[in-house]
Amino acid sequence: MKNSIMIPERATLLGFGALVAITVLLSLKLIRDHLSDWRKPKEQGAIIMIILMAPLYAVDSYVGLFKVLDKETIFVYLDAFKECYEGLVMFMSLVLLDAYLGISIIKTTIPDEFIEREIHHLFPMTLFQPGPVELNHQNLQLRKIWILQFVVIRLVCTAFTVVLQLCDMYPCWLSCTFTIIVFVSISIAGYALFVFNRVFGIELEPHKAVAKFYCVKGLLFFCFCQGLLLRGLVATGIIKSYHFWLDMTHIQHALQNTLVIVETVFFTIFQLSAYFAPTYEVEMPDGDLVPYKEE
């Protein structure tokens, strides 16, 4: 009986392992393409950091399917690294936007042609700012703070989570509190990125900024909300352990890990187009491709 159970488990792990390998190999290929045409370090450096997010999600989720240690300490550290990397990816997204627009992250100065543009907010942000907001140095810096606050909050919440879990002092109510804080934080940061893409849509269109935005928000926000949904379905009894035949202690984590592994394959394929490396090459009249150079 035990062998009959182990066979489907091994087949499942092998199948998901193959999906993880696809994600990693496609990501490495895209990174190699950028490194072979390393022409704009600031942009391509940020792009490579963002590309690495998908294979990190895939590997973390795949390792989560195993029970290596009884206390699962290795999973605590790996999840913590992944969560901290989420903050780094959000920061790299801001770096990439600033590189495209020629705006400094630290300084508040922006080109004169961007001043006096209007920011039209969407619901529910209209509850706090009903009318359009004029784009100026102060408002631009405020939107950057909206993005950077997620970097800090994610890091702080992760640090507290790791310490409390290792000390066996991590009650359910505290986990829910951190989850709510991170949800609000990532929602604000994602909305700020959306505002950047909306206000500077004309300048960002040649860089496929919208596609890059959905790559980041898709993995960060979608996977986070998916985890919340699964937690709710399990807590209400809609999903039970016998609905999922892979032998796991926590059914929510098992479902989340398997879904993320599948989804990262599609996100990686989408990244091949959004972060297309030959964008940094230009075609000459004779048809030859030469490296892109800034004027």
C-alpha cells in the first residue's frame, strides 16, 4: 500500500521538477542574452534582477513540496529569502522606470517636459484624492515612497516572522496581522507602479513598460492574493486534504506551491517577450544588427 502511494508522489515531484527546470533554463537563456549584449548596465542590471524572480519562486515552491526536516527550518529561511527578494524586485522596477525616463531615484528633480502633467487616480484612491493631481517634484517623490515602503515593510515583516517562527512564538493572529500589513503595502506599491506607467505611457511605450509591469505585478500580487484565497478556502472547509492526493501536512501550502510552479512557466514565457534582449540592438541599412548605443 505504501509503495502504491509513493509512486504517484514521485511521479508528481518529477513532473513539477521538469516544470521548474523549464522555468530556470528559459530564465538563464534570457539572462545570457542580456549579458552577451551588455550595453546599458543600469537598465539591464535591473532587468536581470527581475528575471531571476520567476526561477526563485519556482525553486522555492518545489523545495516546499518536500519534508526535509521535521521543523522545516530550511523552508523558513528559503521563504524569507524569497520574500526579501520581492522587495528588491519592487525596487528594481522603480530603478528601471527611472532609467527609462531619465529621473533620479533620490533626487526630486524631473525634466521640465514632465511637469504639470495630471495624475488621474482610480477607485478606491479617489476616496482620498477625488480630483486630478498635478505632477510635480513633490507628487512624484510621493509615488516613489509608495513603492519603496513595500521594500521596508516586506523586510521588517519577514525578519519578525523568521525570528518568531524559530522561537515557536508565531500565533495565528500575528500571522494574519502581518498578512494584512503586507497586502496593503503591496497594493499601494503596485498601484504606484501603475500610476507611473499611466502618466508616462508615451515615453515608456517603446520599452514595453506595460508588459514589464504585468510581469512584476503578476508574480508578486497575483501569487500573494492566490495564497490568501487558498487560505480562506481551506479555513472555511471548502478545500479539504482528501481533495489533493499529494501527501502534505498543510494542504494550503501544497496547493499554493504546485500552482506557483505551473504559473512561473507561463510568466517566464511572457518575460521572454517583455524583456527581449535584442531590444538593445539596432538594424543597419544593410540588414546587420549592431549593439544599441546611447546618444
